[in-house]
Amino acid sequence: MPETENRVSKLFNVKYPIIQAGMVWVSGYKLASAVSNAGGLGLIGAGSMYPEVLSSHIQKCKKATDKPFGVNIPLFYPDLEEILDIVIREEVKIVFTSAGNPKLYTGFLKEKGITVVHVVSSVKFAEKSEAAGVDAIVAEGFEAGGHNGRDETTTFTLIPMVKEKIEIPLIAAGGIATGRGMLAARVLGADGVQIGSRFVVSEESSAHTNFKQEVINTEDGGTHLTLKELTPVRLIKNQFYEQVQKLYQQQASSQQLQDLLGRGRAKKGMFEGDLNEGELEIGQIAGLIHEMKPAAAIVNDIVEEYRRAVQDLSGMKI
């Protein structure tokens, strides 16, 4: 892997163009620092943290690694201004924004010397993000877990379409958990990859053990993108998911869906381990995740498989 020549590696000053996604209830300082120490870019997921909790995680991450790390901030966060103040005060150098308009804060963050990356699910928003001045773009296909695009554009088609329209570094996300998946994304035009689901089932992930095991048990067809009327999310098919589908069969309103979702449903499933009533967010790639490992071992596995795949392809003929 040509680490020294890669645009994403250079942008973040990391060894490998591998970013660990900043996921709610999963990505605390332990996971972010472990990935950064292994040569990737770890991200703390601010979306499930109160401001004071985020501040603590940033401070602990600084102590746990001397390598670059970042913070993922959903722009619909209710305490957004306070979160941004913390990021600036703690001198975080890399911020990934998502779920909102990149025009709102990109200029402000860049004026503070922060590298800004925005997550998108379409070509249109990739172009808008580049116009807003972001330093790189994460283009996420609908295979991904967590909040997702409504158009259901797959990573395989999204990456080359975005690549055709932008000049800044492009990071692929959605359905990537292996070195072969990383190579495929690179061939399609991505400069690097963002990986979420594989790091959920890491030893340093703050996800509950029950949830980690459920991800390992999930097979092909075990997830579904739903709740588009609210915010599209890919869920493992459990009891809560079946309740959602029953409401759809009854032609329920958005308010009825919101009432069922309530508050804290993702925390209940992913952080507290309630596999029946909890919201269990994970990507389709869960079917390729078979064991829990340290984050560093996951990074090393991806890198080594990537290198083997490159060698295998060098001998292929049409």
C-alpha cells in the first residue's frame, strides 16, 4: 500500500488511509485511540455524548495516543454550539460532520485550523460539500449501518459517480470491512475508506457484549434499511424491528413511528444490550464479521489482506 503517496494519509498525517467511523454508543476514546495507534484515523462519536462526556473522551484520547484522531459531529446535535466550543477549546484538529448542511460550520472550523470532512450519500451533496470548502468527502452507500441516504444508492455505484464530479480526496464508506473491500473501493476511485461495522465488534468498542455477539450472529439478509420517514437507519431484524414493520403494514403515520421509536432506543440496544426492544444499527457487511478482535488486529488484517489482494490481482487476466 503506497502510504506515503496517498491523499487521505497525507491529509490526516496517518500511516494508512483507514478511518474508523465515529458511531453513536460505540466510538469512545478507547476505540479511537486504538485505531490511531495502529496507523489509521480514529474518530470519537459525539452523537451520543453530552458535552461534558465528549470533553472527557477527548482529553483521555490525547493521553492514550500521540497520533492524530478526530471527532464526528452530527450537525443536528441539540448542543451543537457547545460541542463546537469544546472541539476548539480542546484543540481537536480533525472534524467529520454529518447529517446537515456543510455550509453552516465548515468555514468557521477551517478558520480555527481544523481539517473538515463531510459525510454524504449522493453526488449532489458531494458537490455542495466541496463548494462549501470541506477538505475531503466521505461518500456512504446504503449498505452502511446507522443513519443513511434515502435514495438507496449503493457504494459500488456512488463512489465512481462522486469521483467523476469532485477534485478533493474521496473516502468510501458502506459495506467495507476487509482488505479486499478496501481495494475494491480504491479501484472505484476512493482515496481511502471509512469503516464502521467491523470496529463495532472490536475489544475497545463501547458497544455492549450482547450487541457485539448479535452482529457476529447476523447473516446475509439479517438487516434492513427502514424508518425513512424519520431518519433512514439500517437495523438488525429483532423484536423492535418487527414492531416497526407491523406499523408499516397498518400504514402508520410518521408520528406513530416516532412514538414507537421514542428516546434512547439506540442506547438501549447498542450500549445496554437489550436485543429485543433495542435499536440495533449495523451494516449489511455484518455477514462477513465472525469474531471480536482488538482494533489494532483489525487494522492489521485489513492492511495485510489489501496487500495480498493487490498481489492476486496483478496476475489476473481478462
